[in-house]
Amino acid sequence: MFQKAHWYKGYTTEAALACKEYAFSVLHAGCVYSIVRDTNTAAQRVALQNGMRVVDRDTKNFRGVEMTFLLYSVERD
């Protein structure tokens, strides 16, 4: 989470790309996942910029509120 003053400066995209590269090159993961709330369009854009695609969706009860989440995934080349 970033303070609002630091939103829309590319930090989240840069961090997401670094996490994906670390997972593939150091951890040798075959696939990386990201769970994003369906109303969080900024995080959805970050996932798409990271080469991810929606592979599933689910609804969870969080503190008494039903929330829909999208599961994004990208596979190692």
C-alpha cells in the first residue's frame, strides 16, 4: 500500500514487474498470480501491464461485506 500522494507514479507497476522477475528467475516459479478486487481498476491495469490475464473470479465475505476478486496469472516464457 502506498500513501495517496505517491499514487500514479509507476511505483506499483515497477514493483509488480520486479516481483514477477524475481519469482521466475530466482524462485524458478512456473506461474505468478495476483488477486485484485474487481473495483480496483488501477491494480487491474498494473496486472495487465505485467502481462497477466484474468483466469478466475471469486466472491468472499470480508468483514461482513461480499467482495468480488479477480485472479490474474502469468506463466514463465
